[in-house]
Amino acid sequence: MRLVVEFMFLIVSAGAMLGQTHEKAKDAVLAADASWEKVYAVKDLDRSVAFCDKRASLLWPNMPIATGTAAVREAIAKDFAAGDLTWQANKVGLARAEDLAWVSGAYQWKLKDPSGKEFVDKGKYLTVWKKQADGSWKVLFDMFNTDVPLDSGR
Amino acid sequence: MRLVVEFMFLIVSAGAMLGQTHEKAKDAVLAADASWEKVYAVKDLDRSVAFCDKRASLLWPNMPIATGTAAVREAIAKDFAAGDLTWQANKVGLARAEDLAWVSGAYQWKLKDPSGKEFVDKGKYLTVWKKQADGSWKVLFDMFNTDVPLDSGR
């Protein structure tokens, strides 16, 4: 009986603790997303790659999946050369144990068409973040695609 | 001291339990992914929609995000009309508490180009699954994009 009471107490305490920290963890994930965007927007390659987990996969359009630091670095460098990318998160969610999180949002991508004319692609992204042993958050998956309809002439 | 020992015992038991069930949970997520693919491939609209959480978002190319059952239903119906989609999972992962999971894989999509000629688009997908109160897994996010390079002439 005493064990049961103690166990119940542990469960209730854990639940209360979780309620208090869930918002904090969401803020931490959103802060990681915003910090990544900041170094990405200024095309800081080292710091942009450093936001990705060692086993991260980039699932980006018009190329195969890029997995692992070397492939991630190559994909980001190519992306920096292709245009100017910015984004803003609009939704965040967490797994119960706060070890895994997702963020979705909107991106704007300034590019040049084959004739050299500038245009802005707009779309959405989904990033899965994984909490590291040191408590920081890193990108496990990142994916995006355009909102522009196929029949838009592009 | 007795409390500490009991607590340690609870933690160790929970850890052992987790180790035993993690593979089971991964299998359950992969089974959900495969079952969804089965009803999707035969264009069963009701059953395809039923695999999605009430607050699911489809982040599909060339359209804005579709969130919630009505928008999800409309997007899937449009997709059924556009072509024939099949897919296979190749990676699965779970949050520690087994409440959230991700699956990535490859898709094949038989479509017709504007001239009516058939072609097959190939790409990748990422699906975030959320465990429901009844223990079943439902789609929280689903996203895909093509592997075909931009300069392929399509």
C-alpha cells in the first residue's frame, strides 16, 4: 500500500513538472528554429550545418535525400548559391518526453528563372527536431515544398 | 532509503519495459503506414481520410497546407483524380514515450503531362504519426516532394 501511494505521488509530481516545462520546451524549439533561420539567411555555412544532427536528413525538392553531415553541408552550400531563403515558424509540437519536436511554417525563396529573371517562390516547411544529450535541439529532418500551383506558368 | 530503492526499481523496470516495447511500437507504426498505403493505392477515400488525425495537416506540393478532416478529404480526393500513388517506408523512429513517430520513404506517382502523355514522378515523403487515445496511430503531418531535378525538362 505504501509503495502504491509513493508511486502515485511520483506520477502526479512528474505530471505537474511536465505541465510546467512543456511551454518552456516549445519556446526552446522555436528559439532553435529562429536561430537556425538567422545564420541561414546570412549564409553562414558552418553554423547552419551545426544546427543539424549528425544523422540529419534533408528532404528537399528536386534532389535525393541528403543524410549525414557531409551530404547536409553539400546541400546547404548548393542552396546558398541558388538563392536567398528566409522562413518563419507558425506551429510547434512536442512529444510527451520532450525528446522530439516538430515545427511547421512558411518560407520565401528569392531565385532566378532560367532567363535570369528574379522571382520569389513561396511555400511551407516541416522540421523534426531532436533533443541532444546536452539539452540543445538539432534538426533530424527538414523538408519543404512550394505552394505555387503547377499551372502558374512556372 | 527504502523509497530510493523502490524508485530505482521503478525506473529500471520502466526502462526494461521500454526496451521490450520499442520494436513493437515501430512495427505498429510501419504497419499503419503500410495499411494507409493499401487503402490509398485503391483510392478508398473514406478509409484513406480515416488514417488522418482530426487536426492532421497535409503539406503537399503546389497547394497551401490542408489542415483538418474536411480539407484533408478534399486534398486526397483531388490527388486520387490526378494520378496513381504508391509508396514504401524505409525509415521509422519513435519519441521516447512512444506517442509520436516519423516515417520516411519513397513514392512513385503515375501522372499525365499537359499533353496527356503518361510519366512517373519519383520522390520522398515524411509522415509524422500521433498515437491516439485508443492506441492506434494516425497521421499528424504528411509531406512529399519530387527527386526529379529542375533541369530535367519537366
